[in-house]
Amino acid sequence: MAMALFSDLVNQNGEKPDQWRIESGGCWAVAGMPATQTAITAMNARGLTLENHRSRSITESLLYQFKLILCMEFDHKISLQRKFPSCRQRIFLLSEMVNKDMEIQDPVGLPLDIYQKTADEMLDILQKGFEKIKRLSL
């Protein structure tokens, strides 16, 4: 959902799409899995789509392609920093983009209203932290 929300935000801000590479990966993801139907529904309600999204695991070669890696949960950030120490300085919690130190819980398995609340929370941080994200990633 964060990938879809941020891609849309980049477009809304009039940014050149070819300057951005926005992708998603999971610390413990099973590669090739579609987004949950509830995530698809939550994004469709915002005019966004996850229909073609497929999960993939994070690898060192993937991380090296990005200047900024944003995580939702403390365990994700810590795990990636330990597993890929050379990328440590580029790995942050999403909330750190607005100078906070808090997790955004994965809503998987929860009802639609929780997905929507999670999307609202992510979008708020993405909007408020847009300039910092831009500065760190471009």
C-alpha cells in the first residue's frame, strides 16, 4: 500500500516519474504472492490499484539499487541493518521521515477499516515527509 500511495503522491506533486524508482519488498515475504484482497479493496477506494502487485523478498542486490529504504516496523529495520550492514545508513523507519520513532503495524488479516486506517497513517507521513524523502532518495 505504501508503494501505491507514494507513487500517487509523486504524481500529484508534479514530479518527473522517471526520476523516481518506487518499489516494494518484504523481509520475510514469499516471492510472487499477490496483495491481499483487503489491501486491493483499500487502495481501489482511493483510485489506486494493487491488482498486478507481487511480493518479493529483499536481497542485498536489490538494496544496493536504492538510496533510501523505508521500513514500517522496528524488527524490519533492525533485521535489514544486521543482515546488510553496508546499507545500514540508508535504512529508516517510515516514521523517521517526520522525525518520529514509531511503527506502522502490518494490517494483514485484519478488517478493511484497519487497512484504511493504516493507509491514512502512511499517507500522512508520506505527505509530511515528502521533502525529506526526496532529499534522501534522489
